[in-house]
Amino acid sequence: MFSHFGRRLTLSTLAGAVIIGFCSCLWSGEIADLHRKWVRPKKADPAPQMARFEALQSPSHGVTEIGLERAICFGTCPAYSVIFKPDGSVRYVGIENVPHKGERTGRISDWEFHGLAEFAVKSGYMNMESEYDLPMITDLPVTYSMVVRGGKRKIIRNYGSLGPIELWAFQQAADSLLADVQWDDTPPNSGATDELNP
């Protein structure tokens, strides 16, 4: 063990820090360059990150199910339904304009579920309206979302993304989890992109 700034580091932790530091020097983009140029380092306080880590380890959000469904439209809207569970299990059904049609199952990390569930709670999802619509405008895409928390099921119909920005962000976050799913099957005649975009 090594003593470093009053903290004890194991050899593996030290090696990991060296590798991460080395890898970060290999490539950086425009935004990383701007960060180095404009952001002045300050003494790190690990308490908020540790609290976040512990919250993800022992979640208290009470969410037991999250769902998202993109409905069929007159154009080429991807139409599918997906359900996420706290254990990381995923159930997906592809309908139209998606690389894989039909049922599919897979897994995400439970941390990813807990992060999305926490966002749903903090964004006030359970207190939003159940429908956002503008009947005089037709043929906008429709998205349904669902959160089950404390035994209560909330389902929202969001026509044309007319709901609050928090709802749109929740939908986008749920969509983004599909890129991380480890599918239980490999569909016939599928390309590598099917694993990223069901």
C-alpha cells in the first residue's frame, strides 16, 4: 500500500490511474481542449460522487418498471416498444422501420436502470399530465412512456413532443439505453448495427 495525500492506494488503483492518465493523453477533442484551457482545477471533494455511487448501489427511487413505445406514423417513424426492469432485464418488440422486427430480450446494467429511474423521479414524471396533444395538427409522431413506482403505474401519451422538456429528456434517455443492451439472441441476417439499434 502507498500513502498519497493522506489516502491509501492499492497497487491496482495506482496502476488504473496511470493507465487512465496515459490514455487521456492519446486523444482529446475540441471540447476537452477548451476544458483544459478555461477550467481552473480546484480541490476535489469526493463526497458528492461517493453519495452518488452509494445511491446507485442502494437505490431508493421505488421504480419497478420503465417503458417506452414509439407508435406507427404515416412516414418512416421507428415503431417499437421496450420495457426495462430493475434487475437489468429488457423486453423489446420491433414493429415498423426498425432493423429487427418481433420480440427480443436482453440486459442492461442495473446501474443504467437506476439512473433512468432516478431521473424519472427527480423530473416529476409521476406528476405530469397523462396526455399532451394538439388535435388540430395531424401526423406528428406519438410516444408513450410508462413508469411504475410504489405500485402506481403512470402512462403518458406525448404527441409531437408537446409535453414538458423533462418528458422529452426522459424519452431520449430511455431510447439511449437501447444502445447498451446485450441481446440474448442475434437475429438472422443481422448486421453489427442491430446490436446497437434494435
